[in-house]
Amino acid sequence: MLGFWYSKSPQFAKDHKDFWRARLITHFLLFSTAYFFILTVLNIFYFEQLDLALIDCLGLVISLTIYFWFYKSGNVNVTAWAVTLMASSLAILFIISVGGNPFSILWATLIPPFAFFLIGRKRGSIISAIAFSICAYLIYTQQQQTITIGLGSLFNTIEVSIAHILIFRFYEKTRSLAYQNLSNLNDEIKKLAETDKLTELYNRQKFDAELSALITKSEHSQASHCLLMCDIDYFKRINDTYGHLVGDKVLKEFAHLLQQKIGEQALIARWGGEEFVIILLNTALLDAAKQANELRSLISSNTVANMPITISLGVTAIQKSNDSVLKVLERADKALYFAKHHGRNLVCINDNNAHVTCYDTFLKLVDDDINE
């Protein structure tokens, strides 16, 4: 029965604006149909109150009518109005029929949740204001009356309490799921904003932000960090000869290789085109140069996407004072330019004195300094 009821109601994707309104309408109509059927039987055979049974029977017929119309039309806006007016009218009609007793006015507290959720803040406010105005009038007319608390009062209190628990349980579910969906969406948007679509590495904007933060942090730290700027040699020939799809495959597999080789200790980004930038954390300039040369040797001795390629790299240290994103990138770019104009498939280093040397020469200079 429940499967049939929910399968016949209009279906919306979870991210659709009407998903939760449709769910509440379907829940409410199922609840109200069962509820009015039970109350109709109780008021006829147990309480022997035919007038209340008539109201409950009317609620049952209206609930089923709205449900089947909703199933046929799928119109959420009109159905939301119908459900709100039905719930409000039946609650007020019941309250009036018993003169506001015994504790029947509690039913009016169910009107705002439905009205605000289904038809919006402004219209929900109007419906709620009308309902509470009627309740206030009924209370006003009872000022001189003696109110008897009997079994009917107990039933009204229990029924309204259960209804409140159910509806606010539903609200909490919508709120928590909506918050989770929003959080997931924000994570996805953040990822899209920070990630290069082709290689799934960080993009240039994210890299600049991370480099800037690292430079600021380095001013108060003893840790050493280095920047590598890497360029795939003669990449344009690959695109011109084999096409851009093959070129894209080379870029993706090269990016994957970078992550495998140095990803755990580095921040890697696609700088643009066939250029990549790598921040080696907690790494001295000499060690960074050695890692860069190991990477160069690995690429030159293997294929990437079944293509033989080589890379050129420029290496520089991130200095602890008076440095900036632009200065660091300029030093690394100058070293990369030097490598590309001295035969490619090279690693060149721009040291702290702004002297650019190729890897073998740099090692020799370091050895000479140590020996001295």
C-alpha cells in the first residue's frame, strides 16, 4: 500500500526546487487519509459524535481527491495551496465546532509549519494570522466559562503532540539533507574553481594563492621550500603531428606521473599549456635540484602515453625575506628559459644570488663551496 501511494505521486530529483514540497504533500495526504479514516470510525462507534465524524469524513474525501488530482496533474504549486487550505480549514472548523474546547486550539499550531513550507513566507503569514485571529476570538468568548478537562482534552493534546513530532522530524530531515547537499555542492564548486579540468591538478589561481600563503608563513619559519617550473619539450610538435587529443593524453598522463613521483611531498599545478609548477615543501635547494634531475631522467628514459618526451626544469628557492609570488616565479622562469636555450632536457637552477647554472655546474659549485 505504501509503495503504491509513493510510486503514484509526482517524482522529482533531490536537487529540484519542488522535491521537498512534493514529499511533504505526499506524506501529509497519506497521513491525513489514514488519520481521518481512523477518526471517522472512532467518532461514529466510540464517541458517538456524528457531527465530528462528518468533519473527519469530509477530510478523508478531500485528502483522497487532492491526492489523485496531484497524481494526475503533478502541479506542486496548486496542490500546495489545496493542502494548506484543507489543513487550515479543517483545523479551524474543528476548533469552532467544539467552541475552542477541549484544548482544540492546539490544532492551530500545526497551521504555520504547513503554510510557511508549502506556500511561502508572505502567504503563510496571512493564513496563520487568520487562523490565530479566529482562535483568539474563541478564547475571548470563553473568558467567563469554566473549562472542564476530560478525555477529549487528553486525546487532543496527544494527537497534536504526535503531529508536531512528525512534522518537525520531517523539517529536520529536509534541513539536514539540504545542508549536506549544499555542503557537497560547495565542495564541488571549490574543487572546480581550484582544479585544472584536464589534468585534475591545481590550477594557476589556486597555485598563486598557496604560494603566497607559503611565502608569508616562511617569514616566521626555519623550513626551506623550493619551486620547480617544468616544461614539456617541443610539445607543439606533438599537437601538430598527432593532434590535440593525443596532446591532451600526454598532459594527463604526465600529470599523473608527477603525482606518483613527488605528489606526497609537493604541491603540483598546471601553470598553463604544457607548463607545470611544483612546490617542494621542506626541501633545500640542492635536494630540490636533485629531485628535479631525477624527474627529468625518469621522463627521458620512459614514454608518456606511448610518446617519447623530455622535459626542461627551472629550480629556485623560496626566500624567507622580501620575496613575493612574482619574484619566485620570475626566478624559476629565468632558470627554465636558460635550460630551454641550452639544449632542453636540462635542469637549471637560479640560486639565492640570482646566478643561473645548469645542474652539473651547480653540483660542482656546491662541492667547491663544501671543500673550501
